[in-house]
Amino acid sequence: MRTTIDAGGRVVIPKDLRERLGLRPGQHLDIAVLDGRISIDVTGVGMHLETRGDVAVAVPDEPIEPLDAETVRATLEQLRR
């Protein structure tokens, strides 16, 4: 797919790709140059560890949507393709 860079340096990711990757407005992305190419990666959610009782628990630094069975099924199906 082709796209362009506007005068402000912005690149539009085509809607089809945004939908396939589950990208949404305001989402953070990492951008880097790797082997002479631009690489754009979806950033993960920042986490920190909290001790709850005798157990260390990973806690997200920002609110995240709960994971449901349908999301897991759809992800597995997508990975199988």
C-alpha cells in the first residue's frame, strides 16, 4: 500500500491496515530506523510490579479493556491464518 507524508511530517496508515491491526486514535506507536527502513511497532502497555500478599502482580500503568473470550478466539483465529 502506498501513502504520503504531509507537510507536517504525518503519515496516514490506511484504514484497512488500522482495522487489521486493531489500531485506534491516540494509540502510542514506536518508530525506528532498522536496516535503512522505517519500522513502526505498536507499543505495549507499561507495567509495574506490586506485591499483593506474598505474590508479585503485574499492574498496567494505564487503564486497559478486560480480555474476553471473543477477543481470545478472534486473536487465535487470526494467528492461525
